[in-house]
Amino acid sequence: MTQITIRNDVTAELVKHAAEDTDVTFAARVSTIGGESRFNEATEEDSGLINYLMRDRHGSPFEHNSMTFYVEAPIFVFREFMRHRVGFSYNEESGRYRKLEPVFYVPAPDRKLVQKGKPGRYEMVEGTEEQFLMTRDLLAENSYECYHMYLTLLEAGVAREVARVVLPLNTFSSMYVTCNARSLMHFLGLRTTHPDAKVPSFPQREIEMVAELMEAKWAKLMPLTYEAFNKNGRIAP
């Protein structure tokens, strides 16, 4: 009997990085004093410079760093994620070359299910217990049935690239994502909600879950840059 795994979480692990606040300041200072050695530790002077660059939107110094994340999320999240093209590199697992695992996303009980209002001007509100149970059960049932069809096609000798077509959008995939602080800030500005944001954003909850995990990792790597990002309205420079 086919077994499937149901998840209501996502994964975003920082697997490699070359990112710290002094990457910003040494890149910025070359424009006024030429080349200089990097500082080992950020200083109060660095904090002021980073805030100035963020406030006045001098963006290029924030590009001289790199972070690579390993992300696991349902396919529909990746389709949104890959709308972010500038400053991002992606490599995703391939359903053409490997058998896909039976792992599927189903919303957690606290996920808001009901859209209230018109497109472009709406809010998500809590659903009823009946709506949640229906959503959970139908998604799980559909995931099971679709994966069973997938296996049936594979066992009949159909190529993976054809058989995968029957799988639903809540199938989990995995990828490596590499970005710099500037591109990540742009991503966070659009894919999270935050009280410090000057420009409101209305992300789908599932991609926001990924963004929140990535933000937490980045905040520890570049605390002065992160502080300036929030202080200046969470707008990418």
C-alpha cells in the first residue's frame, strides 16, 4: 500500500555563506578613499554608514556578499519564489531524472482559509472547523490518489518526465537558492508582512513561511544591515 507523508511546515536552511556587515562598508568606502583592508569587526561608524546607504538607497554595496539556502516547500511556493530573478540563482530537484518522493503539503489548523473582499483589496480570515477538515481531508485524499497514479505510470514504463504530470501543486520539491543581501531584502519586502514596513505586502502564507526562516538566518549574519533595513521601512535599497 502506498504511503504518503503530509507536512504543514517548510524548510529553509542556510548551508553556505560569505556575508557580514563589513562586506557592505568596505565596498562603499572604495568610492571615497580607494581600496582598503576589510575590518574584522563592524564598528559604530560602520553602523552609521550602513544606515545612510540604506536610507538614501545606495544599493550596490549590499550586493558584495552571498548566502545559499536549501529550501523544501510545495511546488506552488517555488513557482512564486522564482518570480524573483534579479540577484537570485536556483537549482531545483528534477522530476525528469529522479523518482519524486510522496511528500505533500496540507495547511495547518491555524492557516487562514477564507478570502474576504475583492481581488486586489481583500484579507484572509479564519475558516470554520468544517472548512479546515474538508480542506485537510480532500487534499490528503487527492495527494494519495495522484501519487498512486504516478507510481502506476512509472511501473508501466512511462518516463518520469511524463508520469510526473499527474502530481498536484502541493507536492514537495527541494532546491538550492543563492542570493545577496540586496536581492534578499527585495524578496522580504514583497513576501513578508511586518509592522515596520512602509509599503504593505500581502504574501501567500506559505511563501511567507519560507521568507521568515530565511530572514531569521540573515539577521544573525548581518545584524547592522538588518537593523537598517527595518529602521528604513523594509524597502530594498
